[in-house]
Amino acid sequence: PPADLGPARAALREVFGFDSFRGVQDQVVARVLAGESTLAVMPTGAGKSLTYQLPATMMHGTCVVVSPLIALMHDQLRSARANGIAAATLTSADSDWRETMDAFRRGDLDLLYVAPERASQPQFRDLLASTRIALFAIDEAHCVSEWGHDFRPDYRQLRPLMDAFPDVPRLALTATADAHTRSDILAQLGIPESGLIVAGFDRPNIRYAIRHRDNPARQVAALMAEQPGPGIVYAPTRARVEKLAEQLAAATGRSVLPYHAGLPPEQRAANQAAFVASEDMVIVATIAFGMGIDKPDVRFVAHAGIPKSIEAYYQETGRAGRDGDPAQAVMLWGVSDFATARQRLTEVEESRRQSERQRLDALAGLVETPGCRRTVLLRHFGEHPAERCGNCDNCLSPPSVTDATELARKLLSA
Ligand code: ADP
Ligand code: MG
């Protein structure tokens, strides 16, 4: 029987201050409260965290949340605590382990965030057995699948751990799974096929454009002039991040900061904080930037080189326009990007080469299409969209036949 969502709506208002559920949140919450294991595939920014945080405040026992990045966990911890939810993390960056474990054993925690590495530790299993677990929430669940774009072997240890607690429901969450990855996640985590809930992937306020790259600094500067407000520019290497940030600052006179793993942690944190607080800053970054950043008013995301896959493209561009206002996603690609990526394929392990090649081919299909970009994107995620969206470069100014043939020729020769 479907759970009565009345108490959940009350908690939504009291704990989170929201008037209504968004998208499929109510369906997911209802399943979780009914104790049914679920895989929820919801786009970035759709509000996945709430689907376990809210039940965690209502259920008897602690919700154990598995999350792949310490930075992500600490962001979540801050926002959960800001809402008055009893939450803690057990990570290598924490010094208050003893207090956390004591609070957990007393049953005082609604949420306990842990890294997947914990799952394989017998002491951790013992810790879980010492109190009542209400729910296992597995964030970024595509990490469990070799078909996903970010496989983490430690996620494979979650199944045996959860199997030791057969009465505890499981909630797996991801933004980026294609059909193949979805069924793999279900199988790997022991969730029935009937437990799959997929939200719509369309982000209608994002205008997609994919252009040939000739002079990235000039092209991004033009985008900045056309589209005011905060923006993220992804560049493939640290060196290109640094250079592009300098060029853009010089060309536009705007505040443009770099972000990559080679910067000292304090400077990275400072640049990120400045970006989140700013109303017109542009950050040039490697893909190390963005996971877990909650900035609703990002007005554009530019790629100065091809992303790793359609999934990565969707996730990265999905950081634009979360407030629902118009935003742009512009990818600048070069033939050399595909040549480099194909070259890299030869270095990939045999077992993964086929799926990596498919991923690259799918991305080439998106770059090369003379048709609607959104249609290609949404079909990739298993949806059946209209033929034309009216809000991408190819819908707004259809390419000529010669342009399209020329593009296909370039890509084939890469
Ligand atoms: P995801 O993990 O799916 O990318 P998050 O869980 O980080 O998304 O949520 C994105 C933003 O949406 C957060 O700022 C969150 O507070 C907000 N949000 C979530 N659910 C609702 C809701 N029902 N109403 C309004 N805002 C919401
Ligand atoms: Mg999330």
C-alpha cells in the first residue's frame, strides 16, 4: 500500500522549509518510507539528497549514507545540520570519531555519512550492528558499475555489507545512468527492477551549442559578453586552465579565477567560495570542480575541449541554470580532442575498451549531429523527446548540408 505522504509533507515544510516535493521526489520518499529498495535516477540539481534526508528524520534508526568524496560529504553535512538534522561523517578528515561512534551507538544520529572504503572493514560492520539502521543511501550509485563513467571498486563491497542487514531498505541515487548502467546498478546493489524510478532529464532553460574551436579565449570572452552572470569554463589540463583564466581576465577585465587539483587546498577553497558568493565571476576549472557545488544562478558552462562522455557533459552542463532562468552550455571542440581520446583508448584495459569506445562514439554523435542537440541527449538517457527543442544551436540556425558533411569528414579523419 502506498505510504501516506501527509507526515512527509509536514516534515518537508518543518525541517526543510519547502512547500512541495519536486519531480519524482514524492514517489521516491513514499517507497523509502514503505521500506522498499529503490534506484532513483534524477538529474543533477533535482534534489536527490532530500529523498533520504527527509525519511531519515522520520524513520526509526539511522540512515547510513555512502558518498564518494569527502568534500561532498562535508557540504551535505553542513546543509543537513543547518536544517537541524542530527548528522555526522566518519572520514579520514574527521577528528571526532569517538564522539560520532558514541552518538551513533546511542541511536542519536539521523544520518551517518561514510566513504565506500568503510564498507569492507569488519569493524564497520560491527559498528552498524550495534544500533538500528533505518536505510542505506548510496549516493553517486553509478560508481558501482563498470559501465558507468566513474567506476569505484570499493562500491562493490557495499553489497555484501548490506546483505548482512537484509531488512534494511536500500536507496541508490544517481544522475547519470544510461539504460545499461541502470540495470547493472540494480543487479550490483540487489535492488529489484520494479524499484527503478527515473525522472525527466530535460533542462529546458539550458540552451545547448557545440562549436568548432578556433580561438578559445576569444570565443569564451564573446560568450561572457553575450551572457552576463557567473560562469564555469572547463579546460582539460591544469596548464590550459591557468592560461585561459589569464587570457579571459585580460580580455574582459572581469574577475576570472582558476581551479584545479594543482593549486594549494586553501587557494582552491578560497576560489570556490569566492565563486559561490559572486554574482558575476567566472571560474576556469578542470573537472575537479563542481561536484557538490550548489550555486543556482550559474548562467553558462563552457567546455574548452570535449568532455569525457555524454554523461559527463550532461552532468557538467547541468550546473548551469539550476534556478530555472535561461542559461547557456557551449562546447568548443577540435579534431585533436577526438584524436587524443582515441589514442587513449589504446591504453585502456581490454575489459573496459569496448564501453569506453561506445562512450566516445556517442559523444561524437552529439558533436556531429546536424539535428537537435537536446533530442540526442535525451534519447541517450532513454527518453523519447520531440524532434526539435527550439533552444539549441541547430534548432535556432540549422547547419547547411555542406557544413554537416564537412564536420562528419573532420570527425571521421580524427
Ligand atoms: P542533486 O543531488 O539531485 O544534484 P541536491 O540534493 O543537491 O540535488 O539539491 C539541489 C538543490 O535543490 C538544493 O539546494 C536543495 O535544497 C533544493 N531542493 C531539493 N528539494 C527541493 C524542493 N522540494 N523544493 C525546493 N528546493 C528543493
Ligand atoms: Mg547530490
